[in-house]
Amino acid sequence: MSKKTLIIGSGLGALATALRLTSKGYEVTILEKYHRAGGRLNLLEKDGFTFDMGPSFFSMSYEFTELFKSCGVDNPLKLNELNPLYAVFFENRTIPFLIHKDLKKLEAEFAGIESNLAQKVEKYLNAAGKMFHDTEDIVIKQNFTSKFHYYTQLARVPWKHAPKMFRSMWTELEQNFESKEVKVIFSLVAFFLGSTPFQTPAVYSLLNYTELKHDGYWNVQGGMYKIVEKIKELLDARGVKFHFNTEIKSVETDSNGIKAFIDQNGKKWDADIYVANADAASFRGQVLQREKYSAKNLDAMEWTLSPFTIYLGIKGKLNNIHHHNYFLGENFKEYADSIFKTSVSPDKPYYYVNVSSKSNPACAPEGCENLFILCPVPDLRHKPDWSDSQQLADTIISDLSKRIGFDLHANTISKTILNPIDWQNQFNLYRGSGLGLAHGLNQIGGLRPANKDEKFNNLYYVGASTVPGTGLPIVVISSRLVTERIEQDHATV
């Protein structure tokens, strides 16, 4: 008979896990605090505009292919490869740098700024690629039974990569490139991890390899939320039940493990197997009341930056901005050093702008554009007061207007602002941290909270804060790892 499985949360990790489990005969129910599935991979519909709330592109697209193939279905997603990958606007420079996978085109962008760039990038990416392929199966796509098991696996990685564990990404870039512009642009991948290149280990230069050489960047025709919609359609057809506006608050246990989880209304939800797609650290502390994950201990951990997001519906077409854009100032090091712990909003913020209507015109009314603006900011440990949200939004919109030569204020039809408090409240993000636990040396691989509970044999975890880490394709891998765990322990009969 099938095992009854309850999944708490409905982010990509939950949806992918449900798809894998139903393919193996498990009966699945999903609970979600929000009114719609997707977690951070969600949708905002307002004033005739449609916005992707969170992730706007991804790499390692083949992980989605593996997910659907392993579940016996055709891949329902139609993908667009980004070309160029993105544009980078520096302060006091009117023309952006366009980042191409074609290294000759990339070299031309930096003519007179970095000599022999194609040759340098090829050498840098070859080293990063070797590290990626030497660690992918050993560290990234691996379950660990203990810290000892993790270190044993780590010892299998060629020692030539070891120095990259102990120096920063920025140091690695300084050893390979001369110009500030190239170093800054290649270091932007650290922000995808919710950190900065000065805190991120050099091993994550492998992300430059995945973006520029291995697979590139992709988005989804019709918007990123199509990922959620298409997987949910498959799950609905398989009889998976979704219950929205349902938040788990406590747990009931017995000598055999978890007996039931209890929601905000006191309703008990029982199952044979439980999977938490909430943050794997804070869930242990806030719901299971583990001392190791008390608020004090959670706050002592390294967390990723918080998102401050603005969703603008604009009248008019923006011709001098691309689908994916970064807007940077001149004080990169000082900005990165201060952004984690400042208690005030930045005067000259760095931010990312996605104009998805450029590749998905249906996201905006005719003659209009939709802008998703993301500014990484300190989490609520360091900046608990967000009464200045409107002021920061106005600062960003004014700066962007100036830099693209278009008055966004005067042409705004729709505007929505979400600060870290909103993200915390809507999606249970601990202290508003955008991507969960950071990826410092003490929080990577087998040192992240495990995907199998240390006490209860019928409780598991999936998502960004467990193994192997954050990012859409990595979370898809997480779903495969937790499914393997469940199969080993509770294979259906």
C-alpha cells in the first residue's frame, strides 16, 4: 500500500519532491501558508501586469529535464536561452557592458579595459570547470550520513582545488584579471548566493563556469511561474491535494516519531512521512523547539541578504535596457563590506532590474513594460525598521530613471514594494533572509542542516537551507536527494 506523505510548504523543492514521490506510488498532501503555490518562485498580478516575484532566470537547465524524465513525463517547460546573459551598468558610464558567452564578443566589450580577455577568461573558466566536474557528484549530488561521511567524500576531491576553499572569490578574481570592471562583473554570481564576493569562498567561481560556458542562463516562456503551474498541473492530475492559507505552528510526537503537525487553527495533519520545505534550520527551532536552533543560535548563523523588491508597471517602452540588468555604483568594496550589517538604507543602492515583458509581452498591457527591481539589503537582525521603504524605493526609481533616460515616476501605472518584513511574513523567511542559510565554509555540503531529521525517522527536509544549497536547479537536486532518503527508509510495498 502507498505511504501517506505530508509536505509542508509548496516551493519548488516541495513540488519537485511531490512529483518524484507520486511517481513512486506515494500519496501526497501539500500544506502552504501563502494563498498560492510556489514559495519564493511566485507570481504577482496587479493592474493588468504580471510579475515574477522572485527568481527570474536559472542555469543548469538539464536538472529540470532530469526531473521530468525521471518521473515519466515530457518536459512541459519551453525555455528561452539568454543572449546576452545580462547587461551591467556602472555609475557614470552611459553604455552598459553586455555579457556574452561568446568570448570574442565579450572581449570586444572590454576593449581598452582588459587586454587579452578571451584568453584570460578561457583559462579561468577551464579551472572553474574542472572544479565543477570534480565536485558535482562527490559533493553537490550526494547525501551525507554524518559530518565524518562528508569529510570522507570531500577528501576524494583532487587536492589542487583545496586552496579555493580558503580564499575568497574576490581574491581568486584578482589573481586572474586586472581591471576593476571585469572583477566586479564576474563577482556578481556571489550575490546569487545572497552574499558578497568578499565572503564567498573561491570554490563558487564554478558559477562563472555554469553561466559562461557550461549551460548559460535560461528563463521560461510565459514567465518563471510557469514552472510552478506546469508541475502543479501534473500533481493535480495525480491526485495531490493542496491546502493553502495553512501554517504549521507545532508538532505532536510519540515514541515512533512525528504523530501529527498542527496548524494555526489547531487542526492536526497526520501522515506516515513528513517533508518540510520550510527553512531547514528555523523549522527545527521554531516548530520543533530544538535548543540547537534557538533564536539565539539561529541568529549566530550566517544568513543570506534580504530582498527589497519593487514591481513597476510602466507606460511606454524602454529601448535602452535589456531583459536582465545590474546597476552598480563606484564604491563596490565599501558597499559590499557594509551592506550586511548596516541599519540604514543605502544612499546609492546597487540593484538588479528584470524586464520580463521584453521576452514575454503578455506580462504587460500593449505599449507598456513590467519592471522587477531587486536590491539586496541587510536582514532583520541588522535592520529591523523598514519605515523608510518608500524612501528607498523612490531613491532606486529616481536613480534608474536618470541612468536609462526615462522618467519612471511620471509613467508608473502600478507599483508594489516588498521589504524584508513582507518577505518574512508572507513566506516564512527567517529574519527576511532571501535565500536562507549562506554558503560559508561552515555551512556548505554536509555541514548544512541535514535533509533527514536527527531525531525523527519520518521527518525530512528539502529546499535551499538543506543540502546541497540554494538556487532553482540546486533545489531540484535537493528534491532528488531527499526522495532517495525516503526511498531507502520507507520504500512503498
